[in-house]
Amino acid sequence: MMPIGNLEFQPAYIVSGLLVGLLVGLTGVGGGSLMTPLLVLLFGFHPSMAVGTDLLFAAVTKTVGTAVHSTGKTVDWRIVGRLAMGSIPATLVSTAVMAHYGAASGAIAAATSYTLGVALLLSAASLLFKERIIHAIAKARPDFGARESLRLTILTGFVLGILVSFSSVGAGALGTIALIILYPSLPMVRIVGSDIAHAVPLTLLAGLGHWLLGSISFHLLGELLIGSVPGIIIGSLLARYAPDKALKFCLGLILAITGLRMLVK
């Protein structure tokens, strides 16, 4: 622990932010899939504290990503609105449930750990079997139709709202796959841009809810950002040289093992 002024910095948190940022830059996998379980399993943070801090971390980083995509006109705001129609009510309901039981209560800790475990397993499956999942659903349902796509997009937003509020995981990998399936004719860059843009109000609203419940450490958030910002930059620069498939396969296995560990902890 290094004292700086009146603050004490934990090098381990900064290094963790650096490593997670590096992996996010290399693979594009959301930081919540990596940072939240790391804070819970390795550093012993209460699940709600880890989730709340990571949500605001995601809101900051994805705001920058949204600005970039918006400038390049690669955000479909119609889809963002549909997702938000489901995710915002789900986030408000989830926050109300946490407020009712108490963010630091055993019941919420258990629910958060369980939701985090499930979300990690789903994210691992999306990494390991992405092409198979998309191909199988596209073969069975090549065209959902405008009305059904609308309903399913709102439903997707609702599910993401619950998962993200309780685990901070799911907005990236799961949201992207859902949009690929529902909007197969949409260019990939617009799917990614729309998913990132939707994650901003979702993570910000959920993060503010955790802040009101007292389950955010701003000191920890600052330390993670100190490490993650240069990590993401370095990872993004190295991404073109990295073995993408091998990295995502290894990361998928890590997420699967971590998800199982969260379910049986």
C-alpha cells in the first residue's frame, strides 16, 4: 500500500485494472466479465460493492466508445431506444429490490453471486460457441419480422437490465449476439456501436442506483481507471497482432471456470 497525500493506493488494484484493460483491448470482451469476479474472488469485496464500482467504471469507458461510434455514424439510435425501453424499467425494478432487502444483505449478496455466475457462463458460451449459436437460430428463424423484432429487442433489454444491475455482466457479449440474431442485415459495426451506446445509460443508471445504496467505492474506481486506461490503449494497439481465436477460447474457458466458481462459492 503506497500513501500519496492523504490517500493510500493499492498497487494490486492498479495492476488489476491494467491487466483487465489490456484483455479488453485485445479481445473486446467487457471489463465486467473480468473485473467484477476478480474483485469478489481475489480481493474479497462484497458482490454489491464490486458490481456497483464496476458499473460506473463501465459507464465512463463506454461513454468514450459511444462518442467515437456516434461521430462515425455507426449507432442505430432506433435499436438503442428499443433496448432502453426494456432495460431501464428492469434496472429500476432491480434497484428497488436491492433497496428493499439492503445492498449489503446476505440475500442480495447471494442473488448477486448467483446472477454473476450465470452471466459469466452465458458470456463464456457466447465466446466459445458464438458462430454455432448464431447459425442455429438463423437457420431456424431467418426472419423475425418487424413487429416480433421490436418485442424481442425490448425483451432483450429487459433481461440485460436485470443481469447488468445484479452482476455488471452481459451488456457486451450477450447484447451483441442478440442484436446479430435479431438484425442480421445490419452491418457489424452498427451492431457494436448500438450495443455500446445502449450500455451507457444502462450502466450509468444501474451505477447511480448502487451509489444511492452506498455500494460504490470511488477510491477503488479511481485506482482501476489509473491502470485500465493505459491497458486498453496498449491492448487496442496490440490487437491486430494477437491470435484472436486462441485468446477468446482461453478467455471463454476462464469465464466458464469463474462462473462455476461463483455459483459454488
